[in-house]
Amino acid sequence: MMWFRKTGLLLVAFAVVGLIAICIADQPIENLRVNLEYYSTGEIKTELFAKRANVPPNGSIVASDLVLTGFKIDGNVELEILAADCVFDQDKGVASSTNAVSLTQGDIKVSGKGFSWKNADKKLEILKNAKVVFPTAIIKDKGVLKSAKKK
């Protein structure tokens, strides 16, 4: 009889913990930070940060005020993607949004509305109103202005 009571209490305890976990999963998470990828040496390669996120049972991340950061092996930032919101599928390694997005890599900045991103091939596609801004020095170094004038 004592065994049954202990087992029953244990089952109730597991049920309560399970219900708490389900309730927490439906709650928004503030300042979510997820390391998505590492270098073979252990340093972080890609990190996702969201000011606010929900993680439904399917494991995707529905995020707002997203910052996706790519790091060089020495820890310095290589690129940064900012998005108003985004849905990130952890299993497939893809993210998408229909709202404002910008990507900064060094002095080059790309912005637009809506994007799709694939972690496997590091491909970010801006869906609408793409705008690229880069310093004049890059144009001069590559001789773009001279070749454009010749045509």
C-alpha cells in the first residue's frame, strides 16, 4: 500500500511538472539568445538573439527584434542581420520574415522588406525594396567608376 501511495504521488508530481512546462512553453521569452553554430574549435560562429520570442511545441522560434550575428573565429563580428520579426525553424536551419530587415558586413549595408535565410548555405534573400549602401572607397579601389564612365 505504501508503494502505491509513493508511486501515485510521484505520478502526480510528474503531471504537475509537465503542466508547468506546457504553460511556460506558451509564455513569451524575453532576451532569448541561442547559439546556432560553432567552429570546430568551439567558438561561436552564429548566434540568434531576440528581444521577445515564443517557442511553440514544434521547436520553431517566433521572434521579434531579432539580431542574427555571424562571428569570425577570433570572436569579432563578421556580419549582423537585424529584423523586426522572424520565424526561425531550428530543424531546417531556415528563417523568414515579411517585414523590415537589414544586413551589415563591415562598411556594406543591405536593407529591404522581407527575407528568407538558409543557414546551410549562408544565403539571405531580400524579398522587396532591396537597397545596398557601401563606401565610395570600395568603388574607387575596384575601378567601378572608371569602367562605368567608359561605357
